Amino acid sequence: MGAPVGADVDAAQRVRDEFTELYGTAPEGVWSAPGRVNLIGEHTDYNDGFVMPFALPHVTTAAVSRRTDGVLRLHSADIEGGVVELAPDALEPGTDHAWTAYPAGVVWALREAGHPVGGADVHLSSTVPTGAGLSSSAALEVVIALALNDLHGLGLARWQLARLCQRAENVYVGAPTGIMDQTASACCEHGHALFLDTRDLSQKQIPFDLAAEGMRLLVVDTQVKHAHSGGEYGKRRAGCEKGAALLGVDALRDVAYDGLGAALDRLGDEEEVRRLVRHVVTEDHRVERVVALLEAGDTRAIGPVLTEGHASLRDDFRISCPELDLVVDTALASGALGARMTGGGFGGSAIVLAEASDVDTITKAVEEAFAAAGFTAPRTFEAVPSAGARRAV
Ligand code: ADP
Ligand code: MG
């Protein structure tokens, strides 16, 4: 299946026209950056571990022009309210609690790193669902970073832009997320999943074309909104750091899978920390197993590994919720090859790996199960591995 080139150009043209209408002149350019879905490797990225996301066809598209008067004007077609005006030299981390903190945070992070980024006019529009675990926040950050990198000729590499975007989200917005989302949005390639070592950001593009093998990957958005900067994510992160400290390693990445039993013994009666450590160490191992299976051409065999990952997130990391569990259980009972929650947890989306011929049965079964449980109807779509951030016009 090809990239949705036509749709991309249409969206870019529309955002360009809206910018012109809003600000009175045409933008200098239009860029887009995708949301992502994580195939495997959950809550490993802040433990220096492995992740394996791929980019969605859903993108945030931004039209941008530089300004010489030091004013930053931000507008989103997806948010009620008009243009927000900020002063780049007065940006303060932790002071903005609105959506503008994400793009302003990128400007702040670039300036703080010494890059001469001043004012700009920005208008954007997105097809990435927000708060669904599909990383609309990273898409928003990365599209702004790429636009400013190009317009100011900063020459920063994709991984450097991802780092700056992570800093924007961690420090400026105040959400303690790892590096996966921003790297996925900046670095993914069409038809591939990205095997990323979050310790040194070394990457390998792994061909991932399910359609060619008669399979599909479904994303089921439960419509349960998570709140990332809320306490639970931070608590898990702190628990992982405590585990690393108790085990005398820099990060849980350094606990060998073969030595997991001994490591858990050493944690004694630290029951919660033991569970967190067990998830992270087995999850890193699952990423390596998925990579090996895909490289060996044994794609269907990744299904049970994904399902194991869900059990680990549900029972050890304890970040699933009834809606996510219902998607996974129903999909598996209806013939799915594997299923798991994806993203930060406490809501958001699940992924389902299935034979193409089973997609309709599974989708219907999940819808019926949600209706029977009295849950809001889920939104299901097929995820096709798509391109990372790019200049559109
Ligand atoms: P996720 O990244 O999983 O979608 P987050 O809570 O990390 O969820 O980020 C969602 C937030 O990002 C939104 O609440 C909003 O502040 C901001 N955001 C994302 N996309 C847009 C957009 N198109 N326009 C304005 N704000 C957006
Ligand atoms: Mg996010």
C-alpha cells in the first residue's frame, strides 16, 4: 500500500490557504509530522531500553513563516479560540497550561540550546486524535521543530530535533515522557517499524508490510482519555528509578534478562518495585524477540509476544483499564493473532494483529462487547506504517 501522497498534498494546501486567510500573507512553507503507534516496547524508553514504534498516516500539518519583530503567533484549527501571541524571549517553563505550551516549548528549547529562533506565525491542523495514546503531542512538537530547523537553516539532525522536542515536553510542558514519541514522529519511514535503542538513539528500520502478507494491524481507540502529566505516569517512572538504584545500575536496561530472577530476589519485599522491574526487563526482551522474528520473516509469530506484553502491562505495570482489557480479550477470542494496549496507558488505544480475513469479525465483536459493557463506542482504524516528518510544500 502506498503512502497517502494525494491526501498529504490536499491537507498541506488547505492549511496553507487557511494560514493566508488568517495572517494575510502566504506562509514560507508547510510541514507535517505524524502520530505513531508503538508495536512493542512500552514504558521502556525512560529506562534506556528498546522500543519499536511506526508512524501513522495521521499527521499534524503546520504552515509557518518567520517574523522579524520577535512575536510568536500560534493558531490551531482544532482548538476553540483565536490566535495566541507570545514573546519568545519571555517564555518560562511551567507557566503555560494550554495547548500552546507544546509549540512554545519547542521555541524555548531551541533558544535555550543557543539557536537563533525568534518570532514566527504558525497555523496548524491535525488528523492525529488527541489523548488517544497516538502521540498528537509529539506530532505537534516535531512539526514545529522541523519547520524552524528548515526556515532558520539550523542543520539539526532528526534525532537532535527529537531530543529538543522531548525537552520541550518534559521541562516546558511538564510531562515526564521518554524519547520514543518524538523520535518516531521525526525518524520513521514508510513501510517500516523503527527499532530504537533509547540509550544512544541508534536506530534500525525494520521492513513491516503486513498487507503484503495478508495481515492487518488495527488500532482501537477506546475513547478513554488519559492524562499523561497526571501522577500515575510519574509514579511508575519514579518506581523504575528506585528499582535501578536498589539494583545498583544506571537504568533498568542494564538488568540482563538472564539475570532477572536474581535481580528480583535482591529486591526482597519491595513488591511494587519488583513488578515494575519485571515488566521493563521482560518488555525489552520482547522487543528483541519481535525484531528477530520480523527479520526472520516469521511475522505471524509476533502475535503471542504482543499479547504477553499486554499481560505484563496489565498485571505487573498496572496501567491498563477495563476498556483496553476488553479490546484485547475480545479480539483474541475472535481470532486475533495478538493484541495489546499501546501508549502510556490508563486509556487510549489498543492494537490488534489479525489476518485480513478476520478484521470485520473482530471489529464487530469489539463493538458489540463495548455496547454490552455500556462503554462508549470505540473507534477502529487500520494502521499502515507511514513516513516520518517532512516538508509538504
Ligand atoms: P497524546 O500525545 O497521546 O495525544 P498528550 O496528552 O500527550 O496526548 O497530548 C495531547 C495534547 O497536545 C492536547 O491536549 C493539546 O494540548 C496538544 N495538541 C495535540 N494536537 C493538537 C492540535 N492539533 N492543536 C492543538 N493542540 C494540540
Ligand atoms: Mg503525548
